[in-house]
Amino acid sequence: MVRLFTVVVTAMLLLVGCSPEPPRKADFNGNTQRTSEEVVSAQAGRVAPAMAGVPAGEATSAVAGMPVGEAGSIVADSTSGERDNPTGETNPLLYASRMVILNATLDIRVESVDQAEDRVRDIADRLGGYILHVRAQGREQTRESYITFRVPFENFERALTEIEGLAKEIVSRTVDGEDVTEQYVDLQSRLRNLEATHDRIKALLATAQNLEDTLLLYQRLAEIQGQIEQIKGRMRYLEQNTNFSTISVIMRPVPVVEEKPEPTPTWDPWKIVIEQFGLLRAFGESILTIVLILAIWSPVWIIPVGLLIWLWRRWHPALYGAHQGKGISSRQPITTPVTPEEK
């Protein structure tokens, strides 16, 4: 293991020597100033011989994560292992499924806005949540209430169901989700690298031999510490927003429909005349329509009707013959008197 550590440190020094040298600043006396990265690299060379007899696990934890070489960080990861939760807080969503930030908005109509508002407060408190924002305006039938609260992720659907049970009418229901799993994993990786670099600089700070190196190492250590705190804060924010879901409720009263009384009808003779003329016109239009229909369809119905009349007369010849005979017998022959001269 000591030989492995020696190879790693040698590879780091070779990488530093082969990299392009950054421009250096000169102080007022003409002496060249060194950057914090150069001080870290130089201190690594001094620490290597002193740590030759240190066990491999402790040595690699001191040199892991340096930006000048990846070999040290690889050894550190293989020996010390990964940190499961850098912030020290458990997040069941990270291991059970993906990390999702849930937000919901409900717009409902209720009988009593004040009573519904009290019920929503009770639901949030009973399910382990807390109120974020409350705003109410208007009176009685124009009263409106807006409540925003947060509940644990596992009670999110239950809270929505209970709030919907208060509504006489659900105007709208919106649920939005944001997957932040990749963002959280990326923050974990960055935090591991920064913490390894932080430990490395602290180890080098203990072996600094002059004031300039000490100041530069302290400056670098403060920068790394600030980045670590920033990442931890962002991770805590994501954990809190995935562990708790936000629900916004808009409550308005059910609109009351007022029944208007029907006006009492009054006697209007002119109105009656107009209505009757309208009915008469409609009747005339109906009669004219029937006549037009019969005339247009006459080629269809006139032949069957004529045939039926002819058959009827053939089947009842006596009826029609009696009428004809009666008409002939009723006629008396006209005779003219003959005068004696004509004889």
C-alpha cells in the first residue's frame, strides 16, 4: 500500500509539472507571488516523504480530491467509500423512488367560506402540515378565501381528497410535479469532491512552512468551505420541498340564483286581435299548403281514385240503372194536336 501511495503522489507531481504554468504576479519588491494552487501542490511534495509510513487509508484520505490530479480522488473513493447522505438527514424519497416536488391548486365552491377555511386549517394541522399563507376578502356572498399550506409527501393525496369533500362544486384541480433527482445527485457528487479537497487543504495547512503559504491555504480553505455550505443549503432546500408538498386552495361561496316573480298578465285587446289574425293567417296557410300538395301529387292519386269510382259503379249497376230509369220514365212524350184540316 505504501508503494501504491508513492505512485499516486508521483503521478500528481508529474501532472503539475507538465501543466502550463499560469502567469505570476510580482510584489512591490520584485518577488514572484504564488497562487493557492501552487502552494497546495508544493505542500503535497513536502508531505509525501513525511507520510511514507502512514497507513494507506489515512494517506489517501489526506490527498483525495485535488483538482490537479484525479488519481488521488480515485484512491480515496476506493478506500473510504461514498457518503450516502452528506447533510446528515435521511430522505426516504431518494431511496424509495425519485425526488419529486409536488404542488397542487384547488378552486372550489362551498356553502360557507368561513367554515370551510376552518376545516382546511384543521386538515393541514391533523396531517402534520403547516400554514404558509392566508388571505380573505369580501363579505357573505362575495367572500373569498385563499389558503396555502404544506403537508408531508405521503399525506398529499389524502389532503386533496378531504378538501374536495368540502366542496359543493370543484371548479378546477391542478397538480404539478418537478423531478429534481438528477439535480440532487449532482449536488452530492460536487459535495464529495469539495469535502475531499477541504480535508486535503487542512492536511497541507498543518505542514505550511511560511506565512505566505499559510495565508494562501487559508484563503483557499475559506473558498471551499463557502462552496460546501452553499451546496448543503441547496440540498436541504430540495429535501424539504420533496418531503413536504404545497397545496393552494381558493374558496368561494356557491352562487345563489334569485327567482324573479312572473308579472301579472293584463288584458290587451289589441294584442288579442293581433294573435287571432296570426292564427287566421296560419289556418289559411295550412289550407293552401294542403291544396298545393294535392295538386302536385295529383298524377299519383287521381288514377287510383278514378279506378275505384269505375269499379264501384260496375259493382252496383242496379243503383245507377234505377236512377237512370226513373229519370226516363218521368219524362212524358209531347204530342201535338192534329187539326181537322191536317187530316
